[in-house]
Amino acid sequence: MKCIAVLLMSFVTICCAAPTSKPDYQLTQSFVLTNINVVDVEAKRIHSNQTLVVDNGTIAQIADTSIAEQHDQFADHLLIDGKNGYVTPGLIDMHVHIYEPAAYLMTLSHGVTHVRIMNGIPAQLRWQRAIAAGELVGSSSSVSSPIISGYDDAQLHHVAHTAEQARQAVRQYHDDGYDLIKAYGNLNQSALIALVAEARKLNIAVAKHGPHGSGDMTLAELAGLQSFEHVEDIFQGPMNYQFDPHYLDKAVAAISKTQVPVTPTLNIFDQLTQLSQGKQAYLDSIPTRYTPDIIAFEASGNQVKRWLDASEAMANHNQRVLEFLLFITKKLKEMGVPLLVGSDSGVLLSPHGLATHNEMALMQRAGLSSFDVLQAATINAAKALKMEHQLGRIALGNQADFIYSQVNPIDDLSALKEPDAVIKNGHWYSHEQLVAMREQAIEERSIWREIRVLFEAI
């Protein structure tokens, strides 16, 4: 991020266009979708031959198709034949980094209807409001505070060395309207204790980098947090880089007692592993158009170069660590720890939306079933956000955020990567419309806007 700061400070005058406005080709927010199969992520079953009634963006009725056809209460609604397709709750990516409005369309186009942004900046709050108001099209979002950490010189971090500094930071970001506090793993004990206490006092959620305390803190003191981030930090923290399954049992048992969900974020370690092994051939396979120019510039001179230059021994070590991270993820599931899908997209060169599906594929590779993965990507995330009565499941009164696919996602989760349609807040977007909007958003991307957004945040 230091490279970003240097680049930003070299610009004195900054001009940018307004974010992409919503297109005109959305359908009404009220329709009847008949002849479908509803994926019930909570009960882990599929309800066949269903009709779904969406009224003004809300799921108003779910019924057997034959019964629903006998009623004319919604006769004025648009009728859509689902052709025996499948309806799955919209995916929720619980760990992304977004610094441009185009990213919200990228995620939506791949079935991700809500994201949790994990390093907040003021622009994200404006984009969040614009999408909620229907002024922009894209995934809705929960936005964390800027990262509160013990670093003195890290860009886009808020330093807190003392308890009072931590309390002040929590108060500031609560008042600014952020949805949660992001606590970094290197906060000292007094700062972390004060941060958690102040957040509880103000009733604002906390997500913590790394599932471990600070100093002499026990994990039990962190019960009630919204989530712990990164299984990599279990390996690096409590396990002290030891490939020891017995020691892992102790670490996971302590996490399990807190019942705090864990976001594995396997995707980034998978990407750096593939970079270290495949080198330029793998780099060429990444859809770099998904990455903002300024982020790509910073990554190419930092992390990307590091892994392209990695030795064969380092590449082999990365592969061994990745396999162990998958093993940790499976162990967390077996020990009853709620899991969340979080791709860490926007870091390295990880593409928004596509990275979510890579994270899901890695969780399945770890040994989770399709239903387990979908729970992590839907209802588990909604519960962590305390939004299960709005998002994360196909249920009466919930927001009409779901994915329509002709292929059964339980048989093939990749069917959700390029869905036949995505429904966001009752608006039906076909695959073709989503691709067109995504491409338009990418074409209208402005480096000046990116610079202004980041300049405002530092």
C-alpha cells in the first residue's frame, strides 16, 4: 500500500466522473416464478414443483405449483415459467476489498448478492447508500471500519496502541455509520480488550483478523464477535507454523467453544500458491480486467512479483501449507464451528465474484458437502450479520435476493458462477444483462476515480 500512497500523492488535481447509474432494462419487482425447485439451505433439501411470488421486492408466497395456480391474488404480476430450474439464495461473500463501484456489478453478475467489505473507506458508505436507494446496480454491502491495528505506518489502517485510542476509534467509526469494526491481529492486549468492550457498549459488531487473543487473553474473552478471519492465522498463530493435527485439535476446540464463525479465506493462499508454481502461465490466466489499474499496479510490484520469483522449494512449501489449511477448514466443520465464505477478493489479483466461487470450490475440496458450502455462503453469513430475516434463505418476508439456474447447484456448485439469472431486491437480471452491465462498468472504470477514492481514505 505504500506504493499507492506514493502514486496518490503525486497527483494534486483530481477529477472523476460519477459512478455508473442503473440501466433501464430491469423488470418489475413483482412477479410470479412458477415450475421451479427451491434449494432449502437450512434443511439441506430441495423442494420440487414450487411457485415463488415476489411482491415489491419481497418473497410474498412459496407454494406448491398446483396449489398456487388456483389463486388469482397475484394475477396482475408478471408470470415467469421457471422451466423446472433451481432457485438458490443469493451468495454472501463475507470478506472482500472494494475500491471502485464496478466491483459491485462484478460480484452481482456471478450470483453474489451481498458482500462484507473488510477495510472500510468513506466512498464505500456512499456506494452502499446508492445501491440501497436503487441509484446504482450491484451487490448490497456491509462495510467494516478502517482496519484498527498496531501498525504505525500501514496505509488505510487506524493505529491504536492504547485502550483510549481503541475506544476512540470504535466511537468514531460507529458515529460515521460503519456496520462493524475490523480489529487486526497485532493489537496489544489492552487495546483489544478496550476495543471489544467499547463495541459491545455501542452494540456494533466486531470481526477480528485471526482467531486468537492478544497477550494473556483467552479466546473465551472474544465470544460474541461477528467472526474470526483467516484459517492461515490458526496455522501461524496458535499452531506456531506446526503441521501437527493433535495440536490442531486443541486450537479448534478453543475456537469451537466461542461459537464465533470463522471465515477461512482460502482463495488468496490458493492464488499465491498457483502463482509460485505456474508463474507467468498462471498469471496470464487471471482475468486482469476485473482488477482496478491502481490496485493491479500496487500488487504487481509487491505480492505478484514475490510469488513469481518464488523458488521451487517455496512453491512446494506453499502447496503443503495450502493442503493443511484445507485440513484445518475440515476440522473446524467437524468440530461444529460455523463457517463463512470469504474470498478476500480485491487482494493480490483476486477477481471479485469469481474469487467467491473459487473459495467455495476450495471448501468443497476440503471435504464439505455442497449443502455445507452453500450454508457457509448464505444462511451462516446472514446469521452472523443478524440479517437472516432479510438475506440468506428463500423464506416468506425475506428480500428477493436469489439465483436462478437450470442446473442443480447441489450436483454442481459451479452452476452458480455464471447463473442464468440473478434476482436482486426483486429485480430480475438475465445472464446476458448482467454480462453487458459488467462490461459497461469495466469500460467506464476511471483511474482518476480510483485515485480520488483512495486519496480521500488516507
